[in-house]
Amino acid sequence: MKKKPTTISIVGAGLVGSLLSIYLARRGYQVSVYERRFDMRKNFLGGGRSINLALSNRGIRALEEVGLAAEMKKHSVPMKGRLMHDINGKLTFQPYGTSGQYINSISRSGLNMFLMDEAEKQGVNFFFEYRCIDVNLEKTELTFQNQHDIRHHQSDLIIGADGAFSAIRAALQVSDRFEYSQHYIEHGYKELRIPPGEKGEFMLEREALHIWPRESYMLIALPNPDATFTVTLFYPFEGENSFQKLTNDEEVMAFFKKTFPDVTAIMPSLLEDFRDNPTSSLVTIRCAPWVKNSTLLIGDAAHGIVPFYGQGMNAGFEDCAVLNQLLDKYQDDWSKVAPEFEKLRKADADAIAQLALDNFVEMRDLVADPEFLLRKKIEARIHELFPKQWIPLYSMVTFHDEIRYSDAQEMGKRQKAIMDKVMATPDIEKNWEKLNFGEIASSLKPLQ
């Protein structure tokens, strides 16, 4: 890794690549970004793969550092908690944190286009429809194929920000002792939508993430500023209850009317969306090392995760912020920055990957369970009384960017062990308000 490169090539113009290019351009680097897809700002984008994003503190902090957070929050909708819909349409609201804490529903494509525009204002050069077909790690050289020919580009540093199916990571994989794993869950997802009402109003509660938990699967809906909702069905690919069984319009409509009756009536384009939008897979990517010679991985290229904690984008943006902090610390000496970046972020990436998988079970199975809801209510009370001693796991991950993912995971394990004992208290349902909350809070030992 060169100590102080001048030219940097970023492969991938997605959210992380675009934000990173802003950080680096502001530091004086000559940055070029290469993207295999077309420029979304100039071409129509169909639906189907968005999964609206939940922008929270870690991502907001990174945007604040480059002066963009205030503008982006104008284009988001606050979500103050989960609103669960049972099979009979009964609603149960679960706040995400304390009063004033919320996450932000934001359009993936809208945010991406905004970041690309801002990057170009900083002098970043974008090259679209450039597919990376070869990486020479020794020469720090990239080979691209575009519509017209094959092109080679050499720079001082290459950063792979090209997502879960990264071409840059594939080049590192042929290196000796490269560790790699990918794990697909049995569920896929399909994007659907809820339009505004006749008067342009929201058809569901505006400031909430809606969940229809159905044990082994679920439907969610996130609000958009235009009063639409982006709806996502997470459903097994195969089996008795699966996409495999929904082969025609009649079966799709019967399934939705039976399983999600309260929302089906406000989805007039359900059958069209179900037919036209792809059924996509969900994968967790783990790998190491992230650094080879003068090539570095970042974001999903290094640590792809499933979306069930709403942290994929936030983790990638935090990567950018941490990298920038290390550049400050080591005065842009990349020979020191790159290995420390991997050391710090690898542990946190592995932690949030597991937390995201665990949270899928919580969202689809537990949020409608009375014991789970009571557990959350007790934890909220402890936090209210002893806010510095006991911070619920979700709050640590989502609202406390000063706490590393890996530390939050460890504290969450300790909290669970304590709460398992608390929930075993006889008649806990009737007597929970009589618990010694101070004793519970003090039993949680801080990390060393």
C-alpha cells in the first residue's frame, strides 16, 4: 500500500462508492469512479430492487461530516417505531427508542443520485457502463469493457465499493489464504407498493415502519415523502409456504387476502407489481483480508449483510467515516491506514452481520409475541430509569454511533442473559412493575 497516493480509482458508484468519493475528493485526491450500470440520473429506473433504506445515526454522522445530512433529511420520512399488524388487523406500536429518537425512511435511488451530483461538484469523475473485467493487483491496474472497446486504467490506489458480488473482491479471492464465505437465507424478497389515497394522503400511519409478522415470513412497508409506501414481502423461495407456490394471479390474490387482509385492499397494483418485479435473494458475505498491495475493499464488497437491522447502508457509510478518521490520524499514510481500517471494521462487520440475521427472527416471529413485548417494555423501563447503565441493543446499534457494533453485540448478549432470568420470575406478567430495576441495571457489567 503506497503511503500517499495521488490518484484513486473507486469501482462502484453505489451509495458507499459515491459517498467515499466525496470524502476523498475533499482531501485533495484525484478520484475516478467506475460503474458497470448506466447513469441512473439519465435513465428511467423501474421498481423491484430498492428495499427503502433506514437512515440512522451512523449514516447521518457520515453525511454530516461532508455537510450533506441536513439536505438529505429533507427528503426522508421519520419512523418513530414499528407498527405491527396482526392477522385480524389489530395494531401494536413499539417505539424504536426514547422520545425524539427515530430512523428515517429514504429512497435508495434518490440518495444515490444526490451523492453522485455532490461528488461531481467536488471534481470526481464518473464513468458509467464500465464493467471491470480484470484487476492487476501488482500494477494497480484495472481493465474495463464498455460499449465501444476495452480500456485500461492505472492509479495509485484501487478501492472496491462494488457491492456483494464485487469484481474487485473476486480478484483478491485468487490470492493465497483469502478467506471467503457467502450464506443465502431461504427467503427471497419482492417489492410491491401502496399508492396515496384519492386526496394524496398516506393510507397507513405515516411515521412508522409497518410489519405484518407471520412467523416464518413477513411483509413490511416503509413510507415515502410522496405519500406512497414501499412494501416488501420476505417469503421462502421453496416449500409449503413459498414463492414457488404462487404461480398465478388467483393464487397470489388468495394468499394476500388470507394473510394480509388489511393491506391488500389498498394495493391496487398488487398483481402487476408481483408479476413485474423480480424475486431477489438475500446474502451475507464475509471475507478477509480486505487489503492486498494497493487495493482495498469497503462496504458490501467487504461485508454484505441482510437488511433486517436497517444497517447495511449505515455500516457502509460508517466505513467511510472511520477511514476518513484514520486518514486524519495517520496524515494520509495509507500503509498504516488500510490495515488498521480492516482490523477495526472487520470485527464490527461480523457483528452487525449476525445481528441482522438475528433481527429477522425477531421481526417475523417475536414482535407479535406477548412475552417478547413484555420483555421490551421492561427493558425500556430500565433504560428510562438508568439511561447510562442500560441501553437496549436496538438503541445501541441504531442511535448510539459512539458504540461499536461489536461492543453492542457483546452487551446485547449480557443483557439477554440477565433478561432471561428476569422473565423467569413467577407471575412476571402481573408483577413486572414491582421488579427491582436498579438491581437489574447494576447487574450489567460494563465492557473492559
